[in-house]
Amino acid sequence: MRGGETAWLSESEQAAWRHYLRGARALETALDRELLAHGMSLAEYEILSMLSESEGRRLRMSALAAIVVQSRSRLTHTANRLERRGWVERQPCLDDSRGVELVLTEDGLQALHEAAKVHVASVRAFMVDVMPARQFASLGDAMRRVGEAVEASER
């Protein structure tokens, strides 16, 4: 865009954009609903999952907030719920005692393993199995590019 001109979406771009918005919201709602039926929200699942994949099953709170694309405040509230359930603990950072890390407990890992069965089945049913593998791979590539563009704009 130059000189304040707005590059309006074409009819086909507008349709694609609206399909994306509705589909993304519907998918997130469905995944959350499926997990909630088993005692965990999608946001909680994502946090536990990221912790399970990190070295020592621990991450600095600020780094975790960036990974799961949540504000630090929202992550703190979710971490409080997870801590009350015994699924995570807060500990001083190993390399910087001023920071706080969230650490996945054994109980949290067990809860994650149980929820993962539900989550993966839902992701497969609502997303992976509804499109050809090539289209799914293209979607992943497209969303990687979107994420990179957003991150670059924030620098």
C-alpha cells in the first residue's frame, strides 16, 4: 500500500478470508469442546504439550507465553489453574534466579498423555482427514508463512 491507498480484498480473497476465519474459529471451538469433556481446555493442553517437549519439561514463563501466543497475564491465570491441579509447578529459572519457569509434573504428564488421545483423534477427524495430504501440508506451510510475517512485523 502506498500513499494511504487501501488494497481492498477481491471477492475471491474476501471469500477465502471469511472461510479461514469461520473454519479456524469452528476448529478451535470443537477441539476445546472435545478436550473439556475430558477435563482440560485447549489452552491448557497446548501449555502442557509445549512443556512436555522442552528440555527438562520446563520453560521460562515469558518464553512459554510467546510459544503459545498468549499474553503473560493470560498464561499466568492458566498456569494457576494447572498448578492447583498439580499438573505444573513454578520454580526459579535454572540459569537466572530472577526468572520463573513452569515445570510439568508427573501428574501433568499423565494427564497430557490421556488428553493427547482425544486431541489427536479430534485433529484428525476435524482437519487432517477432511483434505488430501498435499493440501494439509500446504496449509501448514501457509500458516508458517503467516506466523513469520506477523513476527517480523512485531520487530
